[in-house]
Amino acid sequence: MTKRKLPVRFTGQHFTIDKTLISDSIRLASLKYSDTVLDIGAGKGFLTVHLLHHSGDVIAIEKDTGLASYLKHKYRHYTNLTILNIDFLNFRIPARPFKVVSNIPYGITSDILKILMFANLENFKGGSIVMQLAPARKLTSNKIYSPYAIFYRTFFHMKLQYEINPASFMPPPTVQSALLCIEPNGIRIEHVHKEKYLRFIQKLIAVPGTKTRTALKAIFRKSQIESICSKHSLDPGINVENVNPFLWKACFNEMLKVVPEKFHP
């Protein structure tokens, strides 16, 4: 855990060496020993070794062959650890509930979030992620411009816990970092409707600054819009980027009820 323990081969990763950050990441994930936990971009295992005391099923994913070999040798006696030398983007997540506690590779942040909160929506049970500050702020902003961010916020509570000092990493990154905590909010969607809901969002927020009533006209009749806004206390005069994700989900449910399927996005 000291800064003298340099990486075997630096591959662009920034290893978490801050004991407080590691402790917070694990504590805020509310782990149970029965949880399956993914450590994406495990590096030299500074975080992984602590996860082993909190979970009976830790899966450490490391793309770098040298680092993966190091992990396999150092932690070879742990029976609750699986180490995989694979790019996370090519990893098939087991079809069972799982959490993530990880200092993720910043370069593939968007892809990782899509895999966790879209592709594996049904099984992802949240966790804590060390990530770049800029996308963490966008994910938790009151104004949401990304269809995927709206999708995530529909089904998960996300909280930016705090910004992280660059000295918490080895080597220090040139960008700012943050600790993001994710927790399912209990809202569900049928698997067959998941992609349709994303297309629904993409259609309605295609042009930022559009008034909600104007956006809804792309799918609903005027009388339907009035009914929806009244029923769900939705202000038709606000811009689409200011609409609460839960209200988009309510509008989507109304579409399934009152709009013929041939007119669905």
C-alpha cells in the first residue's frame, strides 16, 4: 500500500493507494459476504485484497497480462477470488446479481456504465466506482442531456460522494476524479421494453431546449398530453433536459397504454 510499490508495467492505469478511499468505497457499497463483486481494472490488487474480506465471490478483471499474472501469483491462496486476464468490454458478466467496487479505467467509462446499468440492468445491484469527475457530475446533474444518463437515473440512485485528491493514486492522474455511489431504486421494467424505453428517451430529448409539450407531440395527441401532464404533475412548459427521469418513465408507461404499437419509437 506504499508509494514505493511501483507498478510492474505502467499501462495507463492509476492505482488507488489511499486507504481512506478504499475503505469508503467498500463501506458505501454495503457489501454482504454473499455478494458477487466485480473489481474492474484490478491493477496490482490494492483494492482487491480488501474486497476479499468482505465478499465470498470477488471477480478481478485485469486486461494487462503482466498485472494479471502478478495478481494470480500473489493471491493464489484465496479461494474466493477469480482473476481474469481479459478486457472488460469482452467479459461476459455472470447471469446473477452482482455489485461493483472499482477504480475503473477512465478511457472506457461510458462503455462500462452501459454494460452495468443498461445491458445488465436486471442483475446490477449497485456499488461504488472511482471515476473521472466530469462524467460523474453529468450523471448526477439536475439537467440531463444524455439519453443513457436518463435511463440510468430512472432505475438507480446515484450520488457523487466527494472529489478525490490526485495524490490518492499512483501515478496521479492529470484529470480530476470522484467517488460515485450507485444504488437500485426499486423501479423495474420488463426486459422486452428496455430498449424501447431508451429509444423513447432518445426521441423526446433529441433537441435540448425543446419544451416538454413540444417533445411529447412526437408520440402523443394533444388531449393525451394534457391528460398525462395533469395525471403526473408534469409541467409541459419546462425544457426536456429538466424533466425528472421518473416522469419520463411515467410518460413511457402511458405510451404503452394509449398509443398503438406501430407509432412507438
